[in-house]
Amino acid sequence: MNSIVALRCHDFPEVCADKVAILNCYNPGVRIFGLFGGEEQLAQPMRRALGEQIHHWYETGRAPEWNWQNGDLAVRAWYRDYGHKLAFDRLYLVEWDLLLLDSLESLYCHVPPEAVAVTARFGLSDVSHDWGWMTDDFSRRQWERLLAGVREEYGYRGEPFASLGPGTCYSVAFLKKYSDAKVEEITCDEQRVPLYAQCFGIPVVDTKFRTSWSHATDSLFFNCDRHEVPISAIREELAKPNGRRAFHPFTQLLSPRKQGRPDFATASNLEGAMTGGAAMHADDGTEHRG
């Protein structure tokens, strides 16, 4: 499969460069594209930090709050302006604070080529009592408006899904349809992506980065509550043959540094540093940066 990566970044250039280096370790030859959604004055420092590690640089030109809420619309704008020119089958949207310690091919091996993958794909009715996008009155009204719109436009009568943003991957089939669709800028990507995929008849698959919506064990390794994953927990998982390999959020530097840049050539070197505790810049006491 011909896959590409869009690195979603807004600040902390060193951390983002570290994530790109790690992606390159596990996915040699996979093209990585910069998708910037931060303050204007931070764009050039970020671009310098990422340098030649990325193939193309794209700025949405929208406010950081918009980018935070609308990762799907940022990808849609990128695809309309630039991505449609590229030959690829799948795009992985990798957040700046998402740590992936295996190849994308392995992590997403269960995802059919035409599908969209989202993290924590659960029935919306099962989690609406425990999700801010539904418990807040304004957000709920926006959701109801979006749902009414797709029912009218597409005749949608399905059961909607909830999801968490980090880890989403898009098939080119979805991006083609989404770029042509009329999409109102209400609610958030975690609701829109699975809903529109259903409207298009495109399968919605779970990344399996979480196995529950709110269980504490899952949240230790993967959460959207700004609770940094401890390096000790990551090391324990790496020591297990079938342990977790996707962690969020993780904002510390993992790689040895050389002239301010990551300095490791292979995934095995990285894993050796991780499990052995040597050549590491990560600290269990460090707080989430974002």
C-alpha cells in the first residue's frame, strides 16, 4: 500500500522533529508532510526544525483553536490545495504528541484499504453521557444540527459513532469524497469523520489503540486529557512481545541528540535506548507540554 503521513503540529519544534525521526525509523521511505496549525510567528521555527525530514509544508492559515477542533477539515483543505496531486492510498494523520513505536503497516494491519480508522470507535449512544461534546448543551445542539443535515443530504439513518482524534487514518477514497462534500464547520472531527464515512458507505474501523472508552488502564497509555504517559509504562509495554506500541500524549524527547537533532538510524537503536534506559532524554516527572 502506498501510504503517506501528515504530521499535525503547532508548537514545540524539538518534540515534532523527534516524532518525525521516530516515524522515519519505523517507516523508512514513507513520505511525511507537515500540517501546521499554530500561531503565525511559530511557523518558521517549526519549519526549520523539521527541515528536509518532511516532503512538503502546509499552513492552514486558521486560528490554533480552529485547528485543534478540526483536524479533518485541515486535512481536507490540504487535500484540496495540494494532496489531490499526489499518488497515495492512505494518509495517516499523526499528532505531534502521538508516539508510535512500530511501523504504520503493522499498527494498522487490520484496517481495510478503503476504510477510515479512528481511535475508540464506540456507539455515540453508549458514551454520550460521558463525553463533553455531548453533555455540553451548545455542543449537543451543534451535533443535532449536523446530524439533521446529513440525514437530509444523504438519507443517513445509521447509528453514529463517537471517537477520539489521535490515530486517525484516511483512505484516499474518503478524502476524495470528503473534499467534494459540503461540510458545515460545526461540532468536531471526532464526530464528523465517522459520520461522513458512514454517509459515503466507507467502513469505519477502530485503531485498537484503546479497548475501552474510559477505563483507567487504557487512559494510562492513551488519553486525550493531557495526562502524559509515563516513560516507565512505555518501557514495560515494549518489553512485552504483544504490548502496546501507540501512546498519547507523549511530549518528551526520546532520541540521542547531535547538534540539536535526533541522532539514531534504526528502530532497533531506539528500542534499545528505550528498554535499557540509556541515551534517553525522557523523564517520568516531565509534564505534558501542550
